[in-house]
Amino acid sequence: MTDGADENINDDRMNRQESPRETATRASYDAIAGLYTEWIADELTAKPHDRAVLGSFSELVLSTGQAEILEIGCGPGRITAFLAALGLSPTGLDLSPAMIAIAQSHYPTMDFTTGSMTSLPYPDDSFSGLVAWYSIIHVRDDDLTTVFAEAARVLRPGGLFQLAFQLGDRVDHQSEAAGHDVELDFHRRSIDSVLVSLHAHGFTPVTRLEREPDRAGRFPEATRQGYLLVRLGAGAQDI
Ligand SMILES: C[S@@+](CC[C@H](N)C(=O)[O-])C[C@H]1O[C@@H](n2cnc3c(N)ncnc32)[C@H](O)[C@@H]1O
């Protein structure tokens, strides 16, 4: 492909219009960014499985001698910061400017960018790892294939992609949160269905974990939780 063709593709991506669903999701998280940040602040301390999954991901990426990773849908940056503390060099991206403003003010030495995971503002082969931590839950099935195509584009061959999401097979809708009007869809999916979509973009499974909901904890869960680690391509040698 010529440089000119590459530029056209990049222009197309940058000029992409936000979908009505993305507009609603962005406005909703802008409205509740402060509340969400306060509520979720010390959630990881109550979630040993989450820390273990993020720890394994970090070790696997670092074992390749690389450290650049991207969190898509980073919200207030708490997971991005946790990954930085484990030795990675993370960047965070989120649809909500209010979330990104909070992330940047809490972690001023780290890089955060406003944008959509359906149209990532990074060149091909930019990262050795990618994390989507409870963020594809807001992406419609139709758009998920675009998100995974973008993930495959910005990851280096052999790169690792860690996802976490609530398990199920329905879409929940929320129109109010702590007195704020919101319009948020929550897509519950199975690990198998997400894997099918990832496989179409060249990802192969590394680790799949399902756990029962922690209904009585400080952060009560209504559904089973899924963690899925995939690799771009079949082997680790190219990362
Ligand atoms: C449940 S929060 C999770 C935030 C963070 N990963 C965490 O665990 O604290 C979901 C986040 O995904 C973001 N998000 C939803 N759709 C997005 C998209 N298309 N592109 C980028 N971010 C998106 C929202 O703005 C929100 O901050």
C-alpha cells in the first residue's frame, strides 16, 4: 500500500462521525464522571481476582521486553495507574472528556486522550498490550467488530489484549444514576461470543476465566464476571 493510501485511511478514521449511541454514552459518563470516580476509587482493593488478572497481564507483556500498552475506555484512569505501578507504560483513552480531565488531574505524569475505541488515534503497531476493562459493555454488537479491527491494527504482532466484562446474553438499560439522567446500554455477553468476534480479527485465546458474582461484597455484583486474554496471531515470538 502506498503512503498516500495510508493517509486516506487515517483521514477516514479521524473524520468518522460519532454514532448517536456513542453521543449518549459520552454525555452520560460526562454527567456522572465525578460520582463514578468517587464510587469506584478503591474497588480494586476489594477484588483480588481483578488484581491477579491485571498482574498476570502485566507480567506477560513485560516478559517480552516491551511495556507500551493502551487502556481503551479508561474512565478515571484507576486501572491505567494500577498497570503503571506494575511497571507498564500505559496510555489511557476514553470517550468522555470529563473522565479524561479527572484521569489527567489525578495522574498528571501519565498520558490520557479523549477518543473512541472505534477509531483509535494511534498509528499501526503502536502497542504491545491493550486492556478493555468493563468498557466494551457499552459497545453495540455491530460496532464491536470495528473495535476489534482497531485493536488488531494498533497492536504489534503477538501483542496481548486483556478484556473484562459482565457475563450474560442480554442488554440492560439505565436511564438514571444518582439523580442524573443517563442513557446507558450494558451489553452482557458470553466469553464464547466475544471470542468469535476477536477470532475474526486474528486473535487467539490465551486465558479465559469466569467467576461467580460477589453479591455481598462492598461492590455487589449482579452477574457472573468474565476475563479474557487473547493474543494477536498464534505465537508470542513477534511481540
Ligand atoms: C464502566 S466504565 C469503566 C472505566 C474504567 N475502565 C474502569 O474500570 O474504571 C466504562 C468506560 O468506557 C467508556 N467508553 C464507552 N464507550 C466508549 C468508546 N466507544 N470509546 C472509548 N471509551 C468508551 C466510558 O466513557 C466509561 O468511562
